[in-house]
Amino acid sequence: MQPQELKIVVGLDIGTTKVCAIVGTKNEHGKIDILGMGKAESLGVIRGEVRNIDKTVIAINEAIAKAKESVSKNPNTNIKGIEISSVHVGIAGQHIKSLQHKNSISRTNTEDEISKDDVERLIKDTYNLALPPGDKIIHVLPQEYTVDDEVDVIEPIGMTGIRLSSNFHIITGHIEAIKNIDKSVKRANLTIAGLILEPLSSADAVLAQEELEAGVCLVDIGGGTTDVAIFKNGIIRHTSVIPFGGNVITDDIIDGCQVLRNQAELLKVKFGSALEEQNKENEIVTIPSFKGRSPKEVSIKNLAKVIQSRIEEIFEEVLFQIKSSGLEKKLNAGIVITGGGSQLKHLTMTVELVTGMDTRIGYANEHLGKSHIDEIKSPMYATAVGLVIKGFEGIDMSSEEASEELLDIKEVKEGKSIFKGLLKKYNNWMFSADDMKDF
């Protein structure tokens, strides 16, 4: 049994190449301690979309089982067994689209200040936006607000006005793609606690608040797609999905070097470079050839040439997306690359040559506490770590709202000490049905 006082969130990244489950908790310093991790080969996902539910369910079950085993072997805890019933799941794929939309509401009670309920009503109303058949809104993300004639308002709550408006960044996806994720998770006997756009999760894991304010472009190179998310002044401004990822690079190596798929993947991971000029002409790797044939020699420089060509194509599209956002000259923090494809040697050099922007690789180290799993620090797991972070953001928000319901600080002042112990318990526990009997 897991201790009742320990809040646990499970992030489930259903990717093109792997399905990864990460179990995390938040420590006293606000960082995420990774309790366990499990991963499995993903055979039912193509370019970020679940296409074969049965194969995806098998991979989810395997990843969850390994995550449970990893928790029980964690030398930093005394947890010998946990039950995982709900997960925070990432969503990505070519079906993901974004659009900008402005919406507004009129307030009837103009004597009172704008409240949280007013803002929530505006956001809820935006979910009623008419979309093309088959699409569904995943996220409605407010940008700047307008209160009457006051524009560029970041926080409208507490202001006075009749008309409340906002520019929204809206993320949509195909209903069938969303249903396939839901079916896969449910058939694995799990419930979805939250469905989150993967680049938003990755951003939480690898970007600093200073970068979000200064302006930054996050590029998450996955197996099937490359996700782009652009932020400025702490707000998401633009998202897009590029239909190329690490698997396309592997395909290029198969064709360019005349090797088998497993050999191409090994060549990419062990010897792959994104900049041809950084490799010497006489560097050769010898690999087994087809049965009855002599071993094959692969030039590392030629391998880099193949990889560089595809990387340049991907980041030319990234640069196009940056220009389309209108923020090309305003991204002072440059580009941050994460995901499995970010591990190619000399990648940042090539990206800087293509885009002319400062570039770094994004790691989740800043947000991670202790962990017995060294590989969790790899950019490959940034999305899964970010899903755990997003899960705790939701818990924290729910706790704050619950506290406000239990004790209205504006109206009740004398009785605050009476409720102190009750509030502390509410804010630090994950409640089961039995726990709720205490109230």
C-alpha cells in the first residue's frame, strides 16, 4: 500500500516509438521526485496517433507494470506496492491544429469587480466555437485580456468593467484520434485524469520562466512528428506539428546507407551527427551485411550528410513557423530542443546555422529532485516528466479551490484557527472515498 499522505501522479506518454509511464511525487522543495518509470516499445502508434488499439493497450500495460516494479525497487522509498488507476496522458500527432480566436462577454453586475467566475464563463463560452466536422477543442489558452477600452491586460480579476474580452490560442484535434487514446487507456483498466498537449508538457519540464517571458521556441523532436510551441511574455503564442521526426531520419539512413532498419537506428544513435563537416573522411563503421555477403562499410561523414539534410529540412519548417507567428525578432531566448531526436551530436550547431538563433538542448533537471533512475534526465523523457508536473499543477489548483470552499477568508476571520488542521489535511492528501468520511 502507498502511504495516504503521499501524493502520486502518473504521466503516460503514448509515443510513436515508445510508451512511457513515469510515477512521481512532489517533495518539500517543490521539485518532482521520480519514484519509478516503465517503458515499452510502441507498435500501435503512427506519427503520434493511435492506429492499433490492441497493440497500444499491450504497450500501456507493459509500461505500467514496469513502472510499478520500478517503484517497489526504489531504494529511496519504503513503497512495496502501488495501485495505478489514473494517468495524465499526452496527446500529439498530425491531426493537432491551432487557431487564434477572440471572444467576449458582457457583465450584468457592473458594481462588483471582475471575478474568477467571469473569467471562467468567458473561457467556457469559447469552447462553443464552431469547428470543422470531426474536430474537437482540446485546450483553450487565454492570452491578453481586454476590459472595456483597457487592452493588454494580463490579470483582469479585481478590475471593473462591463465588457470582458480575450484573445485565445485554441488547440484542436480529431475526435477519432482522441477517442482512440481514451479507448486504449480504458482497456488498460485506467482512467484519464487529464489529456494534455505534449509540447505544453515538454515546455513545463524544460523551459525556465525567464525563457517563457523573454520569448522562446520549443522544438520537441519525437519519433513520428516534431512539435513546435512558441512562447512570449509567459504566454503560448503559436503551436504547430511538423510531420517529420526521428523515424524519418532512420528511413533516410536506410536509403542513403543501404542498411537494415535496426542497423540504421543503431547508426543514428551511436554515430549520428547533424553536421557533416565535423566528421573525417576516413571514419568508417563496419556492420554485418545480408547473409552470405561481406560486411558493409559505412562512412560516418556520409551518415552525417544524410542526417544533416533532414535536420535542415525540419528546421527550415520550424523557422517558417516562427516567422508565421510574427515573433521572429522577439524570441530573445532562442530555440530549445528536446525529445529523443535532440540527442544527435552537433545538432545545436546545425540549427543555429539554419535559423540564426541561439539554441540549447532542453533537459528536465531543473524540475527534478532525487531519482534512482539516471536515464530519466534524458530529453527523451521530457514529455512524460512534464505530464507529471502538469498533474501536480492541477492538484495544487484543486487544493486551492477546495480551501476557498472550506474557508472563505474574506468573510470568516475569527474562526480561522478552528479550521487550520482541517485545511492542512485537505491540501496535503489525495483523498479516496474512505478518506472523505472524515469530513
